[in-house]
Amino acid sequence: MFAETEPIDDYFSARKLIYIAGFGAIVLVVMIGLLLFRRLIGQRIEAMRTTVESIIDGDLSQRVPIVGDGGEFDQQAAAFNRMLDRIGQLVAEVRNVSNDISHELRTPLARLRNELALLEQRSDAEPLRDELALATAQADDLLGMFGALLRIAEIESGARRAGFRSLDFDALIADIADMVRPLAEDGSQRLIIGPCNAGTLVGDRQLLSQLLHNLLENALRHGPEGTTVRISADRDDHVVVMVVTDDGPGISQDQRALVLRRFGRIERRGSGHGLGLPLADAIARLHRGTLALGDARPEGGLKVTVVLPA
């Protein structure tokens, strides 16, 4: 009798194919599982990163999403959110104290300022008219300081970001420069508008106007007679770079961090409540930009560079 060998040969071949197919299926399942796991992990990490960036931008209301599966990521997100709740509460308490103080002091100070102005106008106040005028001016300075503090608090809350609109930044620079030019002429100074090729950007027109006005006024106010102030803007990749330079005394490197703090002043720079540059810096940060101080030239002068997303 002759045995059949062909079925046995086919069996080993088939078994080999089965092993290969099974191993391939296992590898495929593992790869798909790893890809899905990576996608899930990536989504959770992206959600946390988005929340962190919002917090950095000043929006303390953002929280990490919780899926509700009770897993490790949900527990970590819940702990992170509780931390943010506590931080937000502490920041709000500090902000409310400063805001309440500013609000409460502005009203009696405004009444005092009006009383001084009325006294100054009386006919029998002639012997004290100069002193009354000085007191009125000092009250105006204090009102301006409280207004700037409230403005910074409003900006740092991030609430103004909802009103961002597309605007022509070059035209805005020209408008603010025209408004500030009389100040330069009064001080025998020059204000020059350099090349402006920034185009359009998205932002709050009123706040960006305040930023430009603060930087130009700061350069003119603290510069001696004959100072030349230049402003220019350009678009570089996906950002707008605006530069304000002057040939005045400048600010030394070790004092630049000081002038960007609230009430940070350099005595030799004269009057001011020390909130102009901090306000401009807060506006730049609200627009997810930066404000940096540098040297306009090797021998002195101040260079302010503002970078804003285009």
C-alpha cells in the first residue's frame, strides 16, 4: 500500500501560513492599540497644554476637561483643576482688594480735585492760586494713577480679548503719531514715522492705541530738547514687529526690569507714576505678544520692541 504524502505536506504549509497570519494579526492588533492609545494620550495632553497656555495668557477661567471615566488622567485633571480654582480664588481676592481700593479712593479724590478747582477760581484765592493749581495737578496725577491701575487689572483679567477685531496697524500708528506730534513740537523734539509695513492684525483698537500713545509719550516726556523719536513697524513671518527708538539718555540694563513693574520709576527720568510701560506691557501680553527694552545705539538711547501675532 502506498501512503498519501501530499496532505501532510499541505498541512505543514498551511500551519506555517496560519502561524504567519496569526502573528501578523497580533502585530496589527498591537499596532492599532498603540496608535489608539497614543491618540488618546495625545488628546489628553493637548487638552492640558491648551489649558496651561490659556492660564499663561491670563485667562484663569479655563479648566482641563474631565472625561468621567475615573482614570488616572481624570484624577490628575481634577487635581489640576482644584489647584487652578484655588489660584483663581487667591488672585481674585488680591485683584478685588486693589480694585476696591482704587474705586473707593477715586470718588473722594475726584471730589477733592473739584473742590480745589473751585477754590482756585475764587477771586479771594489769588494769594494761593499757584499752590491751589499745584494741588489740583497732583490730584489729577493721582486720579490718572488709579485709572491706570484699574486699566491694568481689566487687561490682565483677559476679558478684553473677546472684542478683538481686524485692524490696519499702519494706519493706527499714523493716527496716534499725529495725536502725539504737538507734544513733540512743544518740547522742541522730533517725531519721525519710519517704514510701516505691518498690514493688518487682530486686536483691540482702543488698547493698541493706548500702547502706542504710552510708548511715544514716554519717549518724548523723558527725552531732553532736541530728542528724536522714531517709530516703525514691519511684518516678519507670522508676527508684527514694532520698534520705538529715541536718542535720549536711555535706561541701563539693570533697571529695565524695574521700569516694567508697577510703580517702578527711575528718579532721573522725572515725573510720572511708573505705570506707562507696565500698562503697555500688559496690553502686549493680552495680545499674546511681548514688549522688550534695549539700546537704541551703542552710546545710549532707548529701544522698545513690541512683537504681536499677525
